Amino acid sequence: MLLPILLLACSPAADTGDSAEEEEVVIPDAAVCEPAVVEFDGNADPRVGDLWSFWLTCDGVLQMGASRVSVEPATAGLIEDGASTPEITWQEAGEATLYVQTGRFKGERIVTVAP
């Protein structure tokens, strides 16, 4: 019974003229990064036993946050996630592909590891 009385006591807000027209904001469906690049710190021509630190960049900007990383074939290298950036120690000679995903951005780097 009290609610109808309270509703009657409230009058509509007066238009003070201070409100600006709402702007239409265009939000992209998804940010696109072509290509996302796997950058690394280590020997550019790695050999078995070499260590790389690696990370993902998009248009030259470091992508920060949790990353999903893998190498194919899985025997090509040993990945350690404990450092501030992931690290891989190359374990097997041959061609390998290093995959990194940070957020929605994915990149890969094909690497030839020498014996």
C-alpha cells in the first residue's frame, strides 16, 4: 500500500538541457592482427641444446597475459612456462613449428634446428 503513494510522489526528471545527444559508437567485431608474430631471444639458427625465450606480438605490440604454447612435433623441444616469458630448449634436429596464443591472437614460427 505504501508503494503506490511513493510512486505518485516521484515526478519525472526535468530536462535541464545539459544532456548531450548520444553518439553512435562503432565497435569492431574483433580486433584483427595479420600476422601475429612469434618473436624470440636466442640463436637465430638454433642447434640442439639452444634455449629460446619467446613471446607474441601484434602489429609490433607485445601481447601480455596468459599464453598457450606448444611445439610440433612435441619431441622437438622442451617448453618451460615458469619464466616471465615461455622458454624452449631445442631437443631434436629438424623442422619444427612453435605455436603461441595470447588472448585471441595466434602466431606460429617454423624453425629449422641443426644437430
